[in-house]
Amino acid sequence: MADLRTDFVGIKSPNPFWLASAPPTDKEYNVRRAFEAGWGGVVWKTLGLDPHIVNVNGPRYGAIWGADRRLLGLNNIELITDRPLEVNLREIKQVKRDFPDRAMVVSLMVPCEEDAWKFILKKVEDTGADGIELNFGCPHGMSERGMGSAVGQVPEYIEMVTRWCKANTRMPVIVKLTPNITDIRYPARAAHAGGADAVSLINTISSITSVNLDSFSPEPSIDGKGSHGGYCGPAVKPIALNMVAEIARDAQTAGLPISGIGGVTTWRDAAEFISLGAGTVQVCTAAMTYGFRIVQEMIAGLEQWMDEKGHADIGAFRGRAVPNVTDWQYLNLNYVAKAKIDQDLCIKCGRCYAACEDTSHQAIAMNPGRVFEVIDGECVACNLCVNVCPVEDCITMVPMQPGEVDPRTGKVVQADYANWTTHPNNPAAKAAE
């Protein structure tokens, strides 16, 4: 059986699945239920020093659904915890005492004043928590008060506050980064320069999910008004994967541990984050959609896949995809593939034909009897047909072997795939010359 145990910057947990700092981790009752369900760790919902945090009493979430009403994304306008600091601290201590083998990380957000950080760090240390996460990502409510993403968008502030925390606590310091920035590498580098033990990302994306066309107010609507909030859920996963990869392959942050966040719903999502360098994954929307026991499916699925692939532990495949992430100019332009349609699986819906004929390269023919076939000479392997086909594996991309004639160009497919680093068409090779 695959070993899912993790040691993330000295914080041990029985599996890499942690609940992210969010409504599900706001109090003892929820966290106990989460641990009983099998979660490896939690990041307790963000604590602060302002005793006057007041959340709205109307709707707090906007939503985006797929055609089958499956939840694709949530827009959240909830603030940090509005429960008293001492109550949270007492509950954190009690839960950690009763679940000593689970990761207990506490999210923090206070003003950019060293004394404020020193004060709350001492309070958290006394609970026996395993580590802290600096919330530099929240894009709404708190950012207007000079915290959250207002800090995360300024690398100098990130480095400064991280240094304060490292100087004033024994606990590992994880810096949570905002995606609401042009280049994620700069805040990651700042966190690294400040001595951060790790980074976590992504936090939520600033968004408005919809507008009510009767009242003309953004959703969720509070007495006829709406506000931007933080977007999360399966829809943000591609953005999160890219940002994790950018940090993992950046020479200035090489080796910096990463906790991956953003749309993790299945074991496969988790495996993808880990393959791009994440040591743990944090989950929120999936738990809010399906309940805490979804972690059991994640654990079972990841174990089964690891057993099938021969990965003994998480470290066996962590970061394996990072060397395969490159910039566009280094892609092998000699590589050739063609679309192939499996006629036994085809349901003759014609979506591939419509998409290719109207918006692509007119490379699919509709023959008598609605038989759809690829015109090899016109196919540029864009794979749009694969993506619009409703039948899995009905259309596949088949690589051409070296020596075959590409019917589109009439040229022989090059045989030097393995030597692309020195091929004259490679921009890097030209630059080396």
C-alpha cells in the first residue's frame, strides 16, 4: 500500500490532504468532524486582532454552475473569523491535544506592524499549533483595510512581514500568496528572501460572478448592492497549476516548499499539484460542496493510482512534471500528430465537424450517412475536435513516426526529436551559436 504520510517543513500529517483556511475551519466542531473523516491537516480560518469584524447577514456566496448544475466556482465575500480571538485559541489548543498526529496550521492576518505580529504569534505558539500561514491573499474586505492582498501585491511588504514572523516565532512560516498579481514569481521570491519556510497558493481570485438582471446588482446581493469577492473552486485549478509550476521552476525559488491550493476536487487534481512540486494540497470548495467525507475518496484514489504506478510514497512523484514545463519557444516544432476518429465510438453528433468547419481548419469531412473522417492533409493537430467531442476517446491525437510523410506539407517527419535541444530550429540553440 502506498504511503501517503507527509512531512511538510517539519509539519507531519498522515496524508497530504489539508483543509484550507475558510469557513469549514472556523471552529472546533467543524475541525473535529474533518479529522474524524480523515483529513490530514487543517489551516484554521484566519485570526486577527480587530474585535469588530462583522460579516454580512445576507448571502455570502455567488456561484457559477455547469450545464448539469455542477458547481464550478464560488465567489465568497466572507471576511476573516468574527469569533473572539481567545475562543479560537482555546479551541485550537483542544483540537491539537486530541489529534496530535494531524497538522494544525493557523492562518493569521494583522496590520503591518511588528508589535501586532509579535503579540499574536506568541498567542498561537501557546496553543501547540504546528505552524502559521500568513494570509497575504484575501482580495476583499480586509484588503481595503491594508491587509490581505494589499500586502500580497507588494513584494517589499511580504519580505518585511515574513522577516518579522521568522524573528518572533519557533513555528514554521508559510506565506499564502495572492493570484491577483501579474507575475507570481515576484511575491514568491520576496517570501523566500524573508526566510519563509514555504509558500501556499493560490488564494482566491478577485471576481464578480454574475449580475442580477432584475435588480442590476452583483451577486451575492446585500440589500440591492454587491461587492467583488474571492473566486475559488474547480474553475480556478488551471490558474493555480500554472502559478505553482512557475514557482517550482523558478531558479530563485528552487526548492521552496509549496502547498498547492485551487480547485482540488479529486485524487487526480491532488496528484497533478504534487507532480508540479506541491508537498501538500489544501481543499475548500470540494468540502463545502460534498462534505468532509470526500477526503476518503481522495485518499483511496491516490493510494490506488500510486500502487498501480509503483510510487511508494509522495516523494516518489513530487515534482516529476516540473522539468517538462517549458516556455513556448522551446517546444519541438518537428513533432507531428493527426486526429483520428474511432467510427465504432462515434455517435454522429457532428460537433467535431461544425467546430472544425466553422472555426478551425476544415479538416473533417462529413460523408454520406453522417460518417465523419479527418482530412489528414488539412489537419494541423490543434485537437479542438478532441475537446468538443462528447464521447471520451472517440477522437484521439496519433503521433506520426519519424520517416512518415506529413500529408499536409508533403515533407518527411524529422527523426531527431531527441536532439531538439541542438536542432537549428530551436531558438535556444540559435542563441547558443
